[in-house]
Amino acid sequence: MSESGRGWGSPGGDKKIENPIAKWRMKMEEKKIGEVMKFFGKINVAAIKLSEGSLKVGDTIHIVGHTTDVTQTVDSMQSREQKCPGGRPRSRYWNKVKDRMREHDVVY
């Protein structure tokens, strides 16, 4: 079939068709910074435990899980019922989120 240009051995060579979303994600170097410990559905707040790196208001986070894939900007953070501008590793923070999360979703 390669002579007609149809099929697997087309004269155009062996070009791979790549998913544009997968290509975009590969370009972004995502680093795990923590995970969702608890989600409060009525008020859309996620308790996030930072494991590596840091997080501050204005950062863009990507939360990925079995049924979750959300990218958003951190608008506010709270620690122990007080607003804070940023967070350090091994700390827990509460963030307002725009979509449903689940426990153990990974935060990049």
C-alpha cells in the first residue's frame, strides 16, 4: 500500500501524530509541590500539604488526580485560620479552588 500513499508505509515517511495537549504538558516542566489532604465541597476549599518547593499567592498550580485535572491561580491562602502570603514545605494550607478535588490528588 505504500505506493498509493495510503496505509502504514506512506511515501511521506513515518510521521507520528502527537496529541497537542500531551505535547504542551511535556513542554511544561511540572514539579510536584504537594497533595490534597482534604476537600470541603460546600465551600470549595482544599487543604493542601506541601511536600517540596514553595507556594505563594499569585502562583499557578496544576492539580491532577484520577478524575481531576485543574489549572488555576492561587488567589488566597490560609494557615491556622489566618491569611498568609506563601507557604513552606511540610506545612498545610487551605486554598479556595474552582472545581471538585479529591484526597491524594497531586499538586504541581
